[in-house]
Amino acid sequence: MKILVVDDSKAMRMIVIRTLKQTAFSGFSAIEANNGAEAIQMIAEHKPDLVLSDWNMPEMKGIDLLKNLRAAGNNIRFGFITSESSPEVRKEAEDNGAAFLVTKPFTPNSFEAAIAPALA
């Protein structure tokens, strides 16, 4: 399985990947993008199975990345890893096809609980 981690913070991308390695998901490879615009190129080039995206980023926000993908007919599995947790943000993510939203700070257990149903 190939997972694209999208976050403008290199440190946060490393934390997300490290946390994934602490879950029951094994045998995945991770690729990274700095923002939504870069993620679109990475998705076209690498065809990941899952996208884990931050919400707030320069160039293109995570929600705009998701909307762009869905408008193009791409139904890739997509979830947010973000500090945004308001009911409005959760609803917007869900309404646009996000499978889950994990709030920061997170644990391996919260990752696993959110991602497992999306991969089922």
C-alpha cells in the first residue's frame, strides 16, 4: 500500500509516518507532498492508495485538494490529519468525500481507529 502524506511541515510529515509505523498497518510505503498543489502531481505520478492531508497549507489547502480530486472524478481514499476540529470543518470534510478526520495531537490508536474503516 502506498500512502501520500501532505503537510507543509516536514516535521509533521515525519511524525505522521512514524505514527503510522506504530499501528497495525504494515507493508506500506510513504510518499510526501508540501501542499495540495504538489499533492495533485504526486497523486498523478505515484497513484497512492490513501491520502493523509493537513487542512491548512499554503498554495492549496487540504479541503481544496479534496474538492479538486473529487471534481476530477478521482475517488482516492482521503483523510485529514489536522488541528481543525470544529463541527463545521468535520461536516465540510465529510460532505466533500473525506473518509475520516484525525485531530492533532493524535496517537497510534486514534490513527488506527480512523484509518482501518477507510481501508476495509
